[in-house]
Amino acid sequence: MTEHIQHIQLPEGSIEKQTTTLNLGPTHPATHGVFQNIIELDGERIVSAESTVGYIHRAFEKIAERRPLYQITPLTDRLNYCSSPINNMGWHLTCEKLLGVETPKRVDYLRVIIMELARISDHLICNSIVGVDTGAFTGFLYVMQYRELIYEIYEEVCGSRLTTNIGRIGGFERNFSNTAFTKLEKFLKEYPDVLKEFENLFNRNRIFMERTIGGGAISAERALNYGFTGPNLRAAGVDYDVRVQNPYSSYQDFDFIIPVGKTGDNYDRFLVRNEEMWQSLSIIQQAYRKIQEFKGEEAEVFHANVPEYYLPKKEDVYTKMEALIWHFKIIMGEVEMPKGEVYQAVEGGNGELGFYLISDGGRTPFRLHFRRPCFIYYQAYPELVKGSMLSDAVVTMSSLNLIAGEMDA
Amino acid sequence: MALNNSIIQEKLVAQFGEEMFSFSEQYGMLCLEAPTEQNLKVLQFLYDEPTLAFRFLTDLCAVHDPEKPGKEICVVYHLHNLIENVRIRLKVYTSVADPKVFTATRLFEAANWMERETYDFYGVQFVGHPNLKRVLNVDEMDYFPLRKEYPLEDQTRIDKDDQMFGRG
Amino acid sequence: MSRPVRFNIHPIPSEAKDAVSVAEAPEGYAGEGFFTTQLSSVVGLARKNSMWPLPFATSCCGIEFMATMASHYDLARFGAERVGFSPRQCDLLMVMGTIAKKMGPVLRQVYLQMAEPRWVIAVGACASSGGIFDSYSVLQGIDQIIPVDVYVPGCPPRPEAILDGFMKIQELVGQESIRRRNSEQYKALLNSYGIE
């Protein structure tokens, strides 16, 4: 309702405003990250919003011009830090495309396992935080326990929990130990029940449904125009998934479906992410079975045979001449880098994470640009919340899975 | 017949003429360079033509190469045809003294913030942009940091010793 | 009609004797019905076991903080269950993550709005010294703008490390003198940051 009924007589010349300006400012309790929305409210309804980002701009693209290719991996970790292995693998795939390195199948399957675990980890945070923003804290506490299991698997493989720096150009730094596979089996055994329990708490929960259905809806045409990708686009009805369209790392060998929603509102995004977690679980099980089929020599392969880009084993560096020379060349940057530009995209937790790398033959990239999905679809936020109430705006913000590190780079 | 790089090349040459573009193929992706004033016309043609249908703007960024006098800043568009699954890269060059490029926001809403980021980093003025101001850096910044002549580190910091990092 | 219970149906019997730890009473003189000690010890004991933290989580360390708050590495057992986002009501400002120069004034304003006594813990390498981001847009440590009590290094620090930092804050809180916040030294510290 747009009439303004004035019960109080304001004195002549005082300010009369129809709307209130509210600053949903960089520090807000949704614990998502730092971005700001300046909202014009008419009572409880949002008339317009303006978003500001850049509160955690760390100048990744400029830092990357200073570092050789293998030192950029820790930077990519900190893009979407909830699913950092996907960023790492995407960067390694970009480098391998530039350098012309072919990875063996076992490496591809191991990468798929790690990437799908990261996707589960990312969607778990997003969905449980949507629950927290509607008032349900229990779901968050339940699933954080199982994210700890995923962190333990990462720790076995690479030593770190969150910002993993997993893998090298051409493969992994060490073979997966038996402990890693035992932990993976434990996760695969326990996790389906937990996901089912999580769905029981939320999917047909009347309060949750009434809070989320209808809020933040976007049509497929507008979503494509805004450059949406990932679960947000799939909830709007477009089945675009980089793993199917431009398969990388042997995704074409796996059998999975892409869940697609209808209206693109918060509830559809929640359901799409839940269903994607089931699909990720099935992909991990298929990959694990495929890995167990490798026997003998093949079961020890964990990197491609590229001495020019993959550091040799330390025992060889101290005993063999050739390994010493390659070690020196790689660290000192005397390896020939091809000139050219390459664009490689992977399906991150939020959509198409792209790496545009221009190399001029030198040790460091000439230009590296990250195509960050969060930055691109956050532009649509004012359109998504226009006309809705303030509390729905908070739920929309969390259901879009905005990660500040990825937004600002 | 499925869309591939040679068909795209033929259609573009048929519409705009032989001398306008220079084509190259990098790692399977067709790259075309267009004159700066024609960037909107090319984008509109790639969008409207029913067989080409590049309706998704994947990425918009810029590259600064001080070695090319008069064409230092290159604005790069990555477009994607989702139905045929074909990607293409369009480049327009502009000089660093007066970098003006027409904005693509009327065609793609996604270009809005991407052009603001390009302005923030390189100083490219997008003519016709609804809200061209800095998006990632502080508003008071008076230089364009990603140009090659500026250093990475904040030169006023006192706790880190450049000598120790090999950049004395 | 109750839902069938599937979890925790075979609970493990616990030895309650060792399971609960009781805070040490401060040194003092006790008698029939009275106990005398220093006021600062009692106040410190009460404060340190009921800190209200303000999680200023900006990036990756924020996710490790979420893991610290969750049930595996519980922060609530130290009394810090109620995390608040209003600076007026909190005593501990936990800065977790990179602070960019654009965010600096916001952090300073949040710190200024906190009421005395207040403590600051810088979690992570980025908050302590800029971390791996030695660039033009990142503040090289929050101690450029606000005084810090405890630094927790790591990128990101493990939840155990965050808990260790929290326990060091508890030590500081427990031993703080009543007069510290009005002393000349503290005023000089705040003046060096430009805070009145």
C-alpha cells in the first residue's frame, strides 16, 4: 500500500520521508561474510536496495602476477573457502591445459572424489545457514559434525583442514594412504543417514516452507541475463552444469543427474542443493569403486609423468643427477613456459568458476583473471528482494550462498 | 550442422566484411579482435543471429600490456552459446591515454559490475554505463592499481622489510 | 505416537567424578561463613568464565570459528556460549579474517562502541599481520588501528589453537587489576591509537 497516512503534524520545513534507510552493513549476524546492503524500507517492505562489496578485497589478481604457477594454488584456496579443493583443482586443470599435461585416469578419479567432497561440504554450510537464518539452529550443529569427517579426509591427504592447497600440477603430492580410504568409507557409510535426517528436519517442515517459498524468485531469462550459474541457475530451471557441458577430469565416465528447480526461489535453491549432495554422494561411490579396480602398478600412480612441472621425490633429488637438475629448474623458474591464453572453467559450489590465464613465456602469469560466480550473481540481489520483507531479504542472502572471499578476490 | 569455429568465422565475415576482424584459435577457442567502436554491433550480432546465439556473457575483463603503443588496454569478453556449447572470445583494444569503450550493460545485465571492476582496476571508461564508480577498492583511491606501472605492495608500510623479500 | 529413536539408544555410562571440572577458588582467607580475597580475583573469575564474544568474522578463519562453535570443538564449555553481534553488549572482540583497508574504519568503529573492559583477540595470520596478502588493499595487521591482547597465528588456525588463544584471554581477564582501565599506562596506549 503506497498511501502515506500522516497522523503527526510535522513542523514547517522539517524532513518528510516516505521510506527509511537501513544499513544492513558489513558486519551483520548472518556470519556470511562482509558485504553491505543499503536498503530503503517502506514499513517492513523493501522498496529498493543497493549493494556494496569490496570489504575484503585482497588483490588476488595483482598478487598472481608476482608468483610462479605453483605458488598461486594457495591464493585460489581463499576464493571460495568453503570448498577450497574445487578451486585448487580448477587452477591445476588450467595450468595443465596451458602446459599440455595429460593426467592418468586414477588421478582424475581421485580428483573427482576430493571435488565432490568439497561440494558436499559447501552445500552443507549453505543449507544449514539457511536453516539458522530462519531460526533453526539444530540442523547446523548436526551437519557440522559431518563436515569434521570431511576435514579429516583432507587432513590425511594434504595436511590441512580448510585452505587445503591440495594437489600439484599433474596430480597429487602423495598417494592416498589406507587411512584416507578408511575415513572415506566411514563417511560414505554414515553420511546418507545424516542427510536423510537433515531433510526430515527441513523439507516438509511447515515453518521452513512458509519462510522460504516465494522469496527471492527469479525467472530463467533474467537469471541467464544476469550471468547466474550453478545451483542458483539450476533452481531457476536451466540445466547448465560445467561438469556435463565441458567435462574435465573424466567426469564423462560418471553417471549422475542434474537437479533442476522451477521458480528459482529460496525453497527451490535449498532443494536443488540437497539433491546435488545426494548426486555427489553417488559420484563419490562410483569413483571409489573405480579406484578399487586399479591393481598392482596402476594402483600406485598419483601424478602424471611430467618432470618439467612436477617436483621429483626428495630421495631422488639427493641421489640422482637428473632429479636434482629438474628440481633446480622448476624452483628457479628456468622451465620453458608456452605463450598463449587459456580459459578453463570448473563447476564450483556456486557455479562456473573460471580461470583466464595469459602467459607470455615468463615464470609468472602475464595476467590471471578469476571469473567468480558470487560477484556476478550478487548484482541481481536488489532485483530479488524488491517488494519482499526484511526478514525474507536475510533468508535470500543466505540461500544465494554468498562467500565474500569469492566476491572480492 | 553443429556450430564450430569455421561457421562462426564465415558468418562474421559475411556480415561485417573481411578486414574488420583478425581471428586466431587458442587451445580450441576462437578469438576475434574487433575495432573498438564496433564492439556493441558485434555483440548484438552474436546475440541476435539465430544460429550463433551467444546469449550468455561468461566474463568481462581487461589486460594491460604497456608494450603495444596505442593499444595498451584490451577489454576481453568471453561469450558462451549454452545450447550448442560453444565458447568464443572477443577482444577490443583501446589506448591507455583515453580508454573509452561502449558499455554492454543494455545487452547483458551481468556486464554491470564486471565493467565497474574493469574501471576500478584499469581505468577503462565505459560510455553509457549507468553507475560507473569503483566497486572493489576504496572510493577515494586515485590511481588504477592493476596497471603494470604500479607496485603490488603498499609503499607506506613500515613493518615489512623489502630487502628481505628480494625487492630492495 | 512417538517417532522411533535411532541415535544414542545405547548411552555409555559416564564417571561423573572426573567429568566436571570446578573452577579453582582464588587465594584468600576463609572462616566460618565468610571468605575474603582480592576483589579483582573474584571479579576476574566471574568474568573469565562468562565472556560474551563478538565474532567479527570476515573470511576463512570465520569458517574455522564456526567449527569451533559447533559441537566437536565446543566453545560453549568455556562459558562463551552467547555470541553477540552488538558491540555494546560484548566484552571480547574476536577479529577473524583479513581486514582490508575499506573495512578498517568499520572495525575501528565497532571497537570504539564497545564498553570497558574490552579485550581483542586477533585470530589468524591476516588479522595479526596481513598474512599472505602483502598488497595495497590489505591492512597489515589490525594492530595498526586497534590495540590487541592476544594473537593466534595460523592460516587458518586449528580450532584447538583458537581455543588456546581464548584460554590465554581468560588468563588475562582473570588476573586483570581493577584499576587497569583508569591507569596512565592504559590511557597512553589508547592515545597512541588515537582513541580518547
